[in-house]
Amino acid sequence: MTDTGHLDRSTAAFPELPDLHRQLREGRLTSVSLTRRCLDRIELVDPLVHAVLAVDDSALEQAAQADRRYAAGAERGPLDGIPVLVKDNIDTAGLAGTAGSRLLAGNPPRRDAGIVSRLRAAGAVVLGKTNLSEWSNFRSTQATEGWSGTGGQTRNPYRLDRSPGGSSAGSAVAVATGMAPLALGTETDGSIVGPAGLCGVVGVKPETGLLPLDGIVPISPVQDTVGVLAARLGDAALAIAALTGRPPAEPDPAMLRVGLWRVPRMPGAVDAVLDSAVQALRSAGVAVVPIDLALDRQTVEDGLLAMYAEFRPGLEAYLRSRPGGPQTLAELIEGNRADPVELSLFDQDLFEQAQLIGEPERAKAGLARHSSREQARRLLDRTMRRYGVQAVLAASNEPAPVIDYELGDPGTPGSSTPAALAGYPNISLPVGHFRELPVGLSVFGPPTLDRLLPVALRLAEACAVRRTPALR
């Protein structure tokens, strides 16, 4: 691969990460040329999809440093010299750090988040920051996913009038359109696997606690996770290994038995895509059995109560790390009211409800969090034992809905909540399309990525399907 110059909009794919690393190590590719390719791609395509909030002016110098390490035989591993985009609720010293809000713009973080420090230690090129659903979609019940005051509306690259999902919208779209081989996202419930499914890429949400959360704008410090979006599961798995210092996962060679959960209210179009994926899995020797999986209402309500109560203390602790900007949720609420853009499309009822929660409610919420997590874990553990399966499969999403600022998002069904409440990992694989719109297959159930990734890698070999986005 050499410098690309003018790029055709249909040319979005990168070689697999091990191949990129091999080319860099053998001198057949430079990190500078790879980074220039990404920058050219951003310049060409981002005006259509609005996925990138900011580009790091030091990206080419970071790449040149990686090239010098390779030339000296001092490369740092498979991420050295690889460009990575970072969701803009994850701190990068001196660059953006808005969480999508105009109230944080112009006052960038002073330090890198822990996960960004790990990226830099691995030699990755921090290419820039991606747009997101503002405040990770925790400002309004009527919010539009993929919209933020600082970045505007991120658009689905398969149909530009459709939603990219959220909140890690920009990261998913950037990977889908070839702006970077990898991107970081965050999830509380569905914010990685949802946009991954809607945008036809892989999304890996690890178990809670696997990767550091310091320097990340929180919703729930208990339930939040940071993860990886990529075109292929193997690339995401390699990135996770580099960020955790663990050996890369390999596909499980054993006979697999997995359970298929058909999420209520999913349209028939999704069932047709799932049926095709199941056929491919069975042809590859994977046993797929139907299962039931139903969270009881109290478990979900306890999780929501806890999330509301955890939000303000966690957010205000983060804001104190950003002197010169708003320091409290109350200041954000007032700042939004005074801003001509922030409340132009939807309000801030979630902010206002969280502001009213006091210490007595917060104490009750602690008990609710414990109960919700334990009930979700029991459900997943018992379901897997009952059916004798190594993982649960379910649709990640229905086909992307039309962006509608009048009605807001339609509240489409998803499958992310059981794993989110349990704190277990979840992986979305692109497995098919309905009228050009991607449908993802979520794989979850085991409590750790060490157990889930080998199963998911085997499934991806059999049924993962991607198409080039239409960008129209």
C-alpha cells in the first residue's frame, strides 16, 4: 500500500490488522502512508456522514515516530503505527473532549484517559475524535441518536437519511466507511453493539472492569465499559489483546452449541436475516437451538433506577477534572437553556430528573443496582446451563430507522440489556442486510471476553457478512 491520493468513495476496506502489521514490520508500508490514507478518507467522506469531530494535528508525527521504531527494530506490537479514532467522551490531552456538548468545547482535557494512555503505549496513532449521541444519549428521552451540539448529525453510511444508532455513532460510521481500521467506543447499554449492528461493523463490548474508565465522561461508573469497533472480529480481538496485555484469542475448535433468542417485537425482516445466519452456522457444524430469555420487569426497573442515581455523582466527579468549564449538573442544565443550539431539537429531561435525586434515593439505588446485576447474571447463567449452550445469539438491531427530529427515535427493540445489566461482555457481528441496511448478530452469555471471544471468532468465520456502504 502506498499513499492513496484521490480515493474512490467505494474504496473503504483495509487489509486485516495482522497483514497491516506485517507490512509495517517488513517495510512494505509506512505508518505515515497509512495515516495519510485515513486523513484523505476523512476529508473525502466525512462531509457526507459527519462521523469525525476533530483530527489530531500530530497524527502524521505520531506515525513518523512509529516508522522510526520499526526501522530500529523496536516496534511495540500489532497496534504500533495503526491509526485509531476515539469517541469524544474519552479524554485525549489537548484535543476536543466535548462529550458532544458545546458547553465543554474549547476547553480540552489536560490528560489522556487511561485507555488512551494504553493506546499510545502500544504505539497506536491517535487519529482524532468521533461524534456521538450527546452525553452518550443521557440528556433526553426524546433525543436523536448520533446528534450532538458540537458535531451535528452523524448519518448511516448505507442510507444517509437513516440513523447510525448511538451513542458510539461516529466510531461505528468511521470504521464502516474506512476512515480508520479501528475506533474506540463506550457502552452503558447498547451504545457499542447497537451502532455496530446498524452500520455493518463489529462491536466488542468487554465485561465491566476489563478496561479502565478514568478520563471517560460517565453515565454509570458501575455499568459503563469502553470497547472496540472494527471491520472484522479478528482485528478487534487483536486490539483488545494489545490493550489488556493478554494473548490474542483464537477461534474455539470444539463443537459449539449456541442458543438463538428471538427478541420480541423485532420485525420479520430481521428474522429472515437471522435464519440465513443460522443456516450458515449449521452448515459449519454449529448446533443452534431456540431458547427463551426474558428479563423480569423489576430487574430492568432496578437497573434504570440505579443508573439515574449514579449519573450526577459520577458526572460531577469527572467535571472536576476539567477546570475552566461547568463543574456541576446544575450548571450544565442552565448552560443548555442559555445556548441557542443545545435545546433546539430536544430537551434535557434526563438531566433534570437526575438533578432531583438526593441521598435517600441514592442509597436505595445502591441496593437496586446489586439486585439488578445479580438477577441478570442468574438469568444468563441459568439459561446457558438449561439449554447446554456456550453463548446466546440475538439480533443486535432492526434495520436503521429514518432520522426524525419531530418524533425522535422510535425506541426500537434490541438485545443488549441482559448483558449490560449483568456486566457481561457482548459482541455484535455483521451478518446480513435488509434492503441494503445492515443487521447485526449479538453474541453474549459468558461472563468474560476470555470465554466469549473464542466462540464469537468461530461464529464470525461461518456467518459474518459485510458490504461496502452506499453513501447515498
